[in-house]
Amino acid sequence: MTETLIDTEAMPPLPTAAVPAPATLEARSVSAWFGSHQVLSRVSLTMPAGRVTALIGPSGCGKSTFLRTLNRMHELIPAAQLAGEVLFDGEDIYAPERRLTDARRRIGMVFQKPNPFPAMSIYDNVVAGLRLTGTRAARRTKDELVEESLTRAGLWKEVRDRLRQPGGALSGGQQQRLCIARALAVRPRVLLMDEPCSALDPTSTRRVEETIHELADQVTVVIVTHNMQQAARVSQQCAFFLAEQGTPGGIVEHGPTEDIFGTPKDQRTADYVAGRFG
């Protein structure tokens, strides 16, 4: 989108400097389809404010689809359908009066593969989220926001002297933290993360996990991961998804992470976290 296409009078101003409080997300009987193929069946889960919830389970069980229903990304896919409710602090984000941009602004997303805009500078990558969500800000405010977002993402000290260099020149782990900073720049109250470390080396993975720990009391985090050790390290709550014998995916068991890994109630959960399948 170019500058001339933006209606600055219609843009909302940047939120006040204070980082907003984390929000609770609650999925109620969420089902999802791609055309006639049902991939999720009546999934209900509360993701508490200021906590990290990990979604675990084998490939094809609907974890990433569920994650994308939480900020209305699922509906971008042709022929995608959804039933149920997703409540953001008690309000359904799919209600007719709710705007799509509101959901994206309050519920950020970090993808599996780092996706900074490679030709943009580090600085411009961070503030790109403002344009995408239609938010206006003065230059000084942007400067402060870039420092704040990069600091929250654990990247400021590494890049503060090269903010005008291309974001694509950073290492893979730095690029992923830049994407986290970009998501944080619009001050979401929830951050969704879809396998954010799967393409990273162990050192970069550790740094991203440290960033998640540092963010945990500032923003609600929901993370999809195939790495059981990672789920155990970063989350306070886990939900185990499974799709059996061609049936749609659903939650077998959810609860405190220490219980899911230490004393699971369902044998299928015990077998999965022990590595006996998946």
C-alpha cells in the first residue's frame, strides 16, 4: 500500500504509551472446515491473560488452524468456514459489529518462518505494522516505539546502531525477533506464535524462548510447537490436540503444563509426551 492510498483522517491514533494489559482468549465450540473437509470439531479452550499456552500434538491435528481462528486469519483462505465463538475479554471477535482490523491489532501473529520485509530497514520493518493496521503516529513517537518494541523483543542492543540497514540482512534468529517486534509495535494484548523456532538453530531458539519468558507478563501468548521440551520450558498451560482415524482434530486434554507432562489423565496424552507416537 502506498502513502497516497492511505486516508490519514480515518486512521486511529497510536495507543497511549502504556503497554495495555494482557487479555484472556476463550474459544467456545470452535469447528473449522476447508470446503467440505472438517479439520476441527467443537474445540473449547480458555487461554488465560498474561500466561503462555502451548498447543501440542502431531502434524495434521488442527493446531495451526485453531491458532488462525483466534485472530480471524482462517477466513482469509478460500472456502474456509468456521462455527463457534472466540471471545476476547468476553467479546466475540466474530460478532457482525466487530471489524477485522480490530482483531488483528489486538491479537498479533508471528509465523513459522521469519518474514521481515527484506528490502525495508530494521526501523521500517518495526513500524510497518502501524500502516498495515491503519495507525498514525508522529516521527518522535515512532522512534520511541521502535526502541520499545525491539527492547521487548530482546533485539534492541544488537541492532540499535544499524536501524537503517535492511531487515533481511539479520540472522535467522534476529529476523524472527524482528518479526516479534513488528507484531508488538501495535501493542497487541495477545500474541499468537506458530512454530516460531522450527527454522532456527539452537542458540536462536534459546533467545526466542527467553523473549517469550520476558513477554509473558506483558502479553498473553499462545504458541504452537512440535517440540515437547520447548512446550515444557515456555508454557504454563498445555492443550493436546489429536485427530484420529480421519476424524476432525480436537483437544484430548488440557491443563497446567506440569500436569500434562507429569501426570496426564489420558493415556493418549501420556504416549504422545513420552514420544511413543507423533
